[in-house]
Amino acid sequence: MTNNFIAIDFETANQEPSSVCSVGVVMVRNRQVADSFYSLIQPEPNYYSYWCQRVHGLSCQDTDDASVFPKVWEQLEERIMDVFFSDQLAFENRRDLIANVPFVAHNARFDEGCLKAVFKVYQMDYPDYRFYDTLTASRRQFGQRLPNHQLQTVAAACGYDLTHHHHALADAEACAAIALYLL
């Protein structure tokens, strides 16, 4: 993997992968955290299941005034462009450039699935983002030496103290630390 990547974590409002209600992102450039981003998102569909609320503590009261995903993603793309591509010409396709920087997630199948689903719901063109999975990397690296490969367990094994688990930015920060350690 390169020295540049984007660690990402989504929280969802319900069982629908498109129901992202918050996103946390950590941008790593030259193996250093260069920027981070967090936003609440008005989920689609816009309702909260009891179990999801118990996990992350978010509810409609938190996201009713939040922006919808396309507006949040536009803000995030601007930040990513500033961190990784400030020297690129303005006329180049932003999403194509961003697709050159790999995404990293713990259990990437979930976060990549959310991203694809919400792009589809809002009829946005989905670039071919590359995802790396720190869950798979931890299983390969630590095997049965860990009691499980949950984010907080792997983070601790990599020397990172995850104190606000299931807050999207805290989870993205832990994922970035794990990626820097394992990948």
C-alpha cells in the first residue's frame, strides 16, 4: 500500500446501507495525518432503528438539520483535493483524481457497501474507489493471538487507545493508526 490513504468510517441509522448518518475521515499523506473530517448526515431512508441508536447514540434529533450525503461528499472531496491534489489543474475530474488515493476501513466491506449504496440512492456516478481492509490485515498479522479482531481490540494491539468507539471520526482515526502499523 502507498504512504497516502484515506481512512473512512460510516455509522448508519438503520439496516439499509444507504442510511449513513455520520462519516469520519482521516487523510494520511506521506505516512502523516494531514487532515480529518467529520460530519453528521441526514440519512436515507430517514429513520433510526433501536439497535443502531444503541450502538452510536445518534438519533433524528442529531441529523434532522444535517446536510444530505451529496452536499457532505462535496465538502469532503474539496478537503481531499486540498490535501492530495492542490497542485492539480482545476479542470480535472475531482472524483477520478480521488479514486487514485486508496480508502482504508476496518471491515471495508461494510463501509464500501455504504458508500456504493448512498451513491446509488442519490444517482451519483461511483468512481472505482480502491478499498483496503484493516480487519483482513489484522487477521493475517495477528491470527489467533488476539481474542477477536474488533476495531478496539486491533487498535489496542497496534498501540492505539480508541476511547470513543462508534463515533465515526474516532473509528476512522483508529483505522488510520492500524493501517499505518499493519499496512
